[in-house]
Amino acid sequence: MDLPSHARVVIVGGGIAGCSTAYHLAKLGITDVLLLEQGKLTSGTTWHAAGLVGQMRPNRTMTQMSKYGIELYATLEAETGLATGWKQCGSVNVARTPERMKVLRKQLALARSFGVECHEISPTQAGDIWPVMRTDDLQGALWLPGDGKANPADLCMSLAKGARNRGVKMIEGVEVTGVRVEHGRVAGVRTAQGEVRCDVVVNCAGQWARQFGVLAGVNVPLFSAEHFYIVTGRIEGVHTMLPVMRDPDGFIYYKEEVGGLVMGGFEPKAKPWQVDPIPSTFQFELLGEDWDQFEPLMTNALHRTPCLEKAEIKMLLNGPESFTPDGNFILGEAPELRNYFVCAGFNSAGIANSGGAGRLVAEWIAQGEPSTDVWEVDIRRFGACTGNRKALAERTGETLGLHYAMRWPRQELETARPLRTSPLYDILAAKGAEFGNKNGWERANYFRPPGAPRPAHTLGRPGWLDWMIAEQKATREAVALYDQSSFSKLLVQGRDALALLQRLCANEMDVPVGKMVYSPMLNERGGVESDLTVMRQARDRFLVVTGSAQATRDADWITRHIGSDEHVTLTDVSAMYCVLSVMGPKARELLARVCPDDLSPDALKFSWTKEIDLGFARVRAARMSYVGGPGFELYVPVEMSRHVYLALTDAGQDLGLRDAGYYALDALRIEQGRRAWGAELGPDETPWQAGLAFSVKLDKPSSFIGQEALRALRGQPLAKKLVTVVLDSPEVFVWGGESLLLDGAPVGELSSAGFSPLAGACVALAYVRGPAAAAAHDGTPVQLEVWGERAAARLFDRWPPAATRAPA
Ligand SMILES: Cc1cc2nc3c(=O)[nH]c(=O)nc-3n(C[C@H](O)[C@H](O)[C@H](O)COP(=O)(O)OP(=O)(O)OC[C@H]3O[C@@H](n4cnc5c(N)ncnc54)[C@H](O)[C@@H]3O)c2cc1C
């Protein structure tokens, strides 16, 4: 087929991601689509995948996406006439340890809440369903009858046929060597056979997606790892409909193939494929066997399935697959270049997820925004620094293993750290800070007393709890110092800065210079794209302060809304200012010792800022508090932050000043009902549902995005409602993600949770969904599914009660 001179959309890559994207674009009526593949369709990674297809993903939206994929795979053959190899054989997930069984029970509760059929079964029942496994050491298992398997290459070809039937052109043997950019937008692609002009490019280049992205200055942070499975000859008792079986404690999985077993897995320390760049000629190719690397999986498999000892091992397949820094795939429009989309980085789950992912990307292209909250997989969660290849290689060695490794609550990834550090990092480390990582930033989670060992991970009451409570107590009763320098800070300035922010923000932004405003930014559906604190620094200059993980996303949202005739610039100044939060009833007294300026409530009202002297430094003090209660956020130029920190800590010794970390901060903000974007807030939640009506000025003089949707929804019954959940027992520890039951039926999940000294128990935030939202009132008794046990709790619309609420 000749290369056309123009197509509306060019898809680069003919693996399952590219073919699914093409199929779904065509289904949405976008048929002027050209898919270019440097080799043959499926010749990259898709042809050698094992083909396990499961429904469960960590959250509700992603599970819906996965479930849709399965529905598609089950019906595609009837539509296209090409077999997919889809078999709904179900899957069994087994647990060797009591802790793993608890994790499986949490998944069971979530599956029920997400509408996925799932059952707990005994080891004996697991053995009945999967007769060739050893069960005497098992604690139990889950049975998911809706899961299955497919033949990856056939499935991909069937999607390709579905796309072609609707008019998509696919040309093999054409390597795309560059992207033409005009006026900051995609204008075409270059190939050895000539150029094709286009409006949209979709990078579906699999493990080549990073190096292909670089050609257009787009960061697609992924890196390949060598990835293995064995294929056996026929084994007695293994039949076509034998379910998929996963034994995560042994890091292994199984599926039937031609009467034998495919057994592969996710070893804890993986082997990055150190080839850079990956040659375009790597087609239908595999890597060499590495039995040493496979040994831990083989040992565990011989234990679980002794029949392997005598089975014929036909091959040890080693194929490269790309993994991302957080183990989740990468979808969406690149923030660096308009109309450049990515659908890649599938972390060994591309067969299961490409059906849903292709649809999401197609909708994103067709509608200009995703149809639902895709933050977990949104390309904008990655900052530019994540493109470093050494860091990617090391992280890939870790993220592959995360698939089956026991994931403890609050467990942090370990590789490629520390990278982004505040100037106080070494000082805080010397004082016992235990760091966590957000968007590459190191942040103190809590402070470990001298000599105390680092607590082991646990599902129950954590070893650091008492230390965190001491930090919380200092915040509520004396004064605590939080290093919140990782906040994203975006300077928006120019003649039309106010007009732009008025259009993007639901709150009134035309405030006096020096005032701070909390506001949601909404999409057209009225969902929360971000929540910001905006400081007006001058008539035409605003400092937008947002979450540590949101710099790229929010900068993208703001800049894409700057009109061509508007004069506004946005600069990411996150690394220019530290934020030191001085929180607690003695915060003002502490500041008075190092600052001659008047910080009394009359001189600096709540939500106002002013420039002050602090020690020898000049800083901007804001009367703001995320943890609730009195306090000041200090915006300190980076080069003076060490001085300011030392001045404060020297002056505060006899006031009970304590360093405090993010565990205390998070638990205190939950206690005070403060919402966090990414947990309680997202594109699918409106301010009405989230209880943020106070931050919406529906009748402000200028209109804003989402205003019409909010008007239409005002006064309507809520599809879901945010509540505070207070546990009855001080002994039960919850972490977030637990299923919430009202009268025994699942009505939602905890979005975040932490220990509250005020309640003397854990407190959480959660959305109650459906009709239950109307029935949930202050004091409504509910139950939580905590690692398979039921725990009693109560719901509150507003908590804590006014009398005990921390005053500002
Ligand atoms: C051993 C192993 C087992 C697996 N098991 C499973 C499983 O059980 N279940 C599951 O869900 N997933 C599994 N996977 C993962 C799955 O195979 C991948 O996630 C999936 O195939 C990725 O599809 P893709 O379309 O993104 O990439 P690919 O299939 O690699 O397609 C990308 C295509 O882009 C082409 N390309 C790249 N650059 C260019 C360019 N510049 N111009 C033109 N074309 C270009 C390539 O030639 C390639 O064909 C497994 C992977 C491995 C390695």
C-alpha cells in the first residue's frame, strides 16, 4: 500500500496498543487513521505475551476499564470473524502466608464493591479447581470466574481487522523517524518513504516509545526488562479450560497451553535490558535464556507444581517488556506537545489492558479530554526528571517485581533515590527523618527517635504510630515544623493572568494583593481537575500552589487554556522556594522571637500573606494551615531556607517545638476534613459531592469552566457524597482503600485514612455512593472490611464537632 500524504491520525506501532487505539478511534467515527508499523503487526512484544487477562485493578475506574476489555475480547471474534483465543477459564489466586490471605480478602471486598465476581475458597477447593498444584501449605485462595486468557497475536490481529473493516489504513515495514511540529502542534510524521501530514500522532511504540518520544521532545519514562516464562509439554490433568493460577508469594503464574503449562513470573530483583537504543530491527525476536535469573521462579514452581520435575521443558522464553517508574501504564496527551498522544508502558499487562486503554485514548482524542479520571495512568503524573535512563533502568529492576511482591501499606519504592531534595534534607536526616517519595521529592514521613530501630512493615498498628502521635500532639498543643518544600509552585503572570485564572477557577480570584484563595479548577463536567491555593502577589502576578505530584498536570491544564490573544506566562518555580510550615498554638509566639513584624490576627488575617523579616532573611508568611488550627506557611527563597530553619529551631526549644512529617500532616488534615486531590478530589468528583461548596462562587461576575454543569447539578440528589468515617475501636488500624458497608452492602471505599488523637481512633474520608448517599447522616453506623474482618464505625457529614474543631 502506498503511503498517503495525509491522515487525520497517525498511530505509530502495530502491537496490541496501537491496534486497539485504531479500532476504538474507528468505532468513534474517526476513520481517517493511518497505522504505521516498522516491522509486522504484533512483531514487537505482543506476539510472545503469555496472554493472562484479569479484571481487577487497584481502583474502581481502572477496574471498569479492564472489565470493558474483557467484554470486548469475548465478543470480538463474532464481530470480525477472526479468532482471539479468548477463553473465560477463570483464575485462582493463592496465599501462602496469613498476611497474603488478608491482602486477598481486601481484594475480595473491593471486587464486590467494583462489581467483579469473586469468591474466597479453601485450599481444598483451590486444589479441586486446579488439580496439579500442591495445596498443603496454603492459607486459602480467591476464585474469579470472569477472568480468562487470550492468544495475544490473534487478539491483536482481530482488533486490526475490526479497525480495517471500519476504514483504518495499516502499513507494515514503515519506520517513523520523526515528528513534524508547527506552531507547537503535531503537523506530520517523517518516514524513510516520505512524510505524512496529520493532526494527531499516537505513540503506541511499546518498548520503543521512550526513544520515539525523544524525537519530538516528549518524555515517555519506560525501560525494558528481560521477562521470562517456560513452556512445557503435555501434563496429565492440564486441560484447555484449566484456570489461570497465580501464586504471588512464589512470584509465579500459570496458564494452560496445548495441554501443557506456561509458567512465568515476576522475580523480586529483575534484570533491565541494557540496550540503548533498542534497534528497530528487533522484530519477532527473543533474548537468550538466563536460567540463573529464572532460578527463584523455577524453585518456587517446583514446590507448587511438583509435576514440573518430570515435565518436558520446551523452552525458556525471554522477551523484553517495558516497565514504568510506578508500575502503571502511560496514557494521554503529552504536556510537551499538543496533539501528541501516548498509549504505552504496559508493565506486562498490555494484553489484559489494551482493550480498555485503547478506548480511553481514542475518547481522549475525540473529545479533547478523557471521559473519566485516569490520573493513575495519566502521562502528566511524570515530571521531566523521570526520563533519566540510569534511574529508569534501576527502577525497572524494582517495579517488575512489585507485581507479585507483598505490598505493605505505606511501603516506599527504594531505587533511584534520593533525587529531589529540599536544602534541609541532610539536617532532617540527621534528626531521624524517615523519608518517603512523592514525584521524586524526598519528604520526611516521621522522625525516628535516636537509637530506635526502623519499624518493620505491618498490616496492623504500625511501629511508628507513637512517634507520629507525638508530632501530632506538638501540632495541636505546642508548635511543630513541617518541611513542605515539595509543594508545586507555578508563577502565573501577565496582562491577562487574572482573566485566565477567573476562567479556570470556581472561586473569586479578583482579590486584593497579598490575599490567598483556595479554589478548585473544574472541567466542563464540573469535576475537580485540581485544587489550588493561589496567592495574589501583584495586580498581574499570582503564585499558584498545588500538590507535589501535580506540577506537570496543573501547568499543562493552565497553559492549554491560555487564549492565543492573551498575554500570560507560566513558570514552574517549585524549586525556588521552600515552604516551612510552623503549626500549632505556639506558632505565633515562636515567630515573634525571630521576627519583628506584627503577626497578630489583626495584622495578618487568616488567608492573608505578608513579607516579613525572619532572622536575617526576608520571607513571605501566609496565615494558612492544611492540618487545621493556628499556623503559618513560610515561603522562603531556597538559599535562605537553612538559615530560617535553624533560626526557628534555635528559638523554639523551650516551646516544645518538634519536627513533624507527612504521616502526621496527612492524618491531621483527614481529622479536620481537608480534602486531598488524587484521594478525595478528581475529575469525576464535583465540589457539591466533595463538600466544597464554600469554594465555588457560582455568581461571580465572570464565567468559569464547569459553571454550567454545577448550576445544572445544584439541588439535585448527589450520586455520591464525601463523609468522614470515625472508627469505634482504637485497636483497629485502617490505611485507606478499605470497603465501606452500609447495612451489609458495599457503598464505597475509604479514600484516605489516618490515626486521630482527637478521636482516639482512626478517622477516614470516603465517598458513599448511590442511594446510600442520601441515607448517610451524622452518626450513621457502618462497617468497614479491614483485611477480611468487619470493624464498626460511624459516618459524619461534618467532623470533628464544632466544639472540638481546631480553631484557625
Ligand atoms: C514474557 C512476557 C509475558 C507477558 N505476558 C502477558 C500476559 O500474560 N498478559 C498481559 O496482559 N500482558 C503480558 N505481557 C505484556 C504484553 O506483551 C505487552 O504489554 C504488550 O504486548 C505491549 O503491547 P504494545 O502494543 O504496547 O507494544 P508492542 O507489541 O511492542 O508494539 C509496539 C510496536 O511499535 C512498533 N514501533 C516502534 N517504534 C516504531 C517506529 N518508530 N515506527 C513504526 N513502528 C514502530 C514496534 O515494531 C512494535 O511492533 C507479557 C510480556 C512478556 C515479555
